[in-house]
Amino acid sequence: MKAALFVPEAIKTPRHDRAALKKRLDEARAIESLALDAASRLRRAQELTGLSLTKAGVRDHDRMSLSIRFATMTNSSARAFAAADYARFAADVAAEATLLDKHFAKWKLDRDKKITSEDFKVRGELTGPRMRVESFEHRAERCAEGLGGQ
């Protein structure tokens, strides 16, 4: 599943359904893995460009200048940050799904489709991941733009 499709669904409160939670967890783990890989590759873009230029026989001074220019033109640092933000979001979605599955019998959805529990400890455990997931909604558009290199 693409991150652009995953985000709007993942921000929604999950259904009280084990199969839906498993699907959510699997998708979150897949997105997290892809995003971490992208962040890592983007962080190393300047270094790898320098290595490729060295192999091609480009002088040190020119190699450094060209690799910095490449990193600047591709905006790789900002893109790496955006990819890492997607990874953190996916990890939060996975953590929430795991907790919801673990405490499946102890939570329900109220009238407003908010997760609630009569068990104070469970309610406290579930609050953090849900708040982080929902907070991503405010960053999602900027994150998508950043990942696209705009």
C-alpha cells in the first residue's frame, strides 16, 4: 500500500475487529520498513555520489563540490527527514494496533467513534499512540511535499 493511501486510513480510529487490526498492523510495518529504507538511502545520497565520482576518477575538490551540489539540488536531507517522519507515523500506527489487539476485550468505540475503556490503565496505554497518530494529520501534507523534494 502506498503511503499516500495508508495515511488517511491509518489516521481514522480503527474498527473493533481483529482482522482489521491485523491488516492495519501489517500495512504499518510494511510502510515503516519502506520509509526507513528511503530515509537511509536519502541520508547517504551525498556520500554515495562522492564515491561514484571517485570511482569515475573525478578530482577530490571537484568531487566534493559536485556531491554537495547534488545533495542540495535533490534536497536529500529534507526528503530523508520526511521519510523518517512517515516511518515514525507507521510505527505509531503499528504500536496502536498491537495494543488494541492485546487489550481487545477491554476497549470499545463510543458514540463518537473514539476509543474508550473502563480500565484506566488500558485507557492510558492507548492514549499516547492515538494522539501521535492523529497529530500526523497536521503534518501529512507537508511531509508528502518534503518527500517529493518540493
